[in-house]
Amino acid sequence: MPASEPTIIATSMGFSRGDRGPYDMRPSPVFDLAAELAEAGPHPRVCYLGQAVGDQPTSLTAVYSAFAATRFRLSHLALFPMPNVDDVRAHLLDQDVIWVGGGSVANLVAVWRVHGLDEILHECWQAGVVLAGVSAGSICWHVGGATDSFGPRLRGFTDGLGWLPYGNGVHYDSEGQRRPLMHELVGDETLPTSHCTDDGVGLVYRGTRLVEAVADREGVSAYEVSRGVDGSVREAVIAPRLLG
């Protein structure tokens, strides 16, 4: 069964790291949450989209390895050098969850638009497939956010899909440029009111409503950054629910 209403989970989390190197990963509880919201069966179908890193084979292998001993049935959609499935629309509409990996959000949405994937994903969202992702896979659904897509110095990005009418800030506690830049972008009205996440935190939207924040660890938060009528920037903490 599809989700009862259009659902997006926008996060600064996704996989936990093992001790055997950078590609030793395990899926975090956010995938169980996504499957629950999708009203999936005992073996949820998850499709991984890795266009933010150019469909790198190493990343793809690591994701398949992470799900190997789980209840999830993983597939992927690659667009480099060409789509790997004959009917992209049918494949994505057949999923319970679509997970978008991190990387360059600017490249991600540009490639999606060339392939018409933005329209297909919007159809999936409206049909009840849960859309989710980390970092670039979080910012993409929003108006924009702070990104390193253009180099190591963070810049504002305002060309997101815009289905969620907010800015989005990721890695809020782990990268020093993130918080001040998000405040600047909201303060000068480059971005609207924005929702931001520390590492380990995700935002759950039903339709375009933010209904809760969730976390896979203690001591982290989500935030709403808004501009007051006097031009001042305000930051309010959104306490997350700890996932099992």
C-alpha cells in the first residue's frame, strides 16, 4: 500500500559506518520509518538514486552491501551513462521508498531535469511512494539551501525542486560554515524560512507540512530558521523523536 498522503523524509543521516573502511555501512532506523510511512509489507522495496555522485560504482556497491542482510529489497536507478531500466516511470512507481544519496545537489537536479525525472518523482510523491534522502538528497526537495556543489566554500543554492516551500540546511552541527550561511541566506531573503538538521536528524513532511523531526542518536536537534519583521534572524530548536 502507498503512503496515506505525499511523504518526504529529508535528512542528515542514512547509514552508520562500520570499522572496515568508508564503504562498510549499515542502514539506519530511518529506513524502517520510511517503510512504515509507506505502509509497506514485510519486504519493503527501496530504490537508490546516486546521481549526486554521478552513479559511482563504489557507492552503489556499498549501498547494496549495506542492505544485503536486511528485509529490504533494494534496486537502483542509474542515469550514467544511460538509464539502467527500460521503463523508469514504471520502476519508480513500483517502489515503497526512493532514497537519494548525497553529493552535489546542483548536479543532481540538473541531471534529473534533463531526463524528466523531476516530473516522474513528483508523480511518485503524489502517488504515495515515500521520497527520502540525505544531504543533497535532502536539499533537493526544497527551494534550496547551503551547498558545496560549486567548491569547498559553501554557497547558496536556490534551484531546488521547490515542492517543499522552505530552505533546507544539512550537516548543521558538523560543518562550521553551515549555520552562519543559512542565517545569512534567510536574513537577506535569498531563502525562505528554513529547516535545518544536525547529523543524525531527519525531517518528516506530510504534504508540505513538517510533522516531526526524528533522530538516530542522542544530543542532536533540528531547527527552524526564520526572518523577523525587523529583519533579524531567529533560530528555534525542534526537538527530534529518537528512533529505535
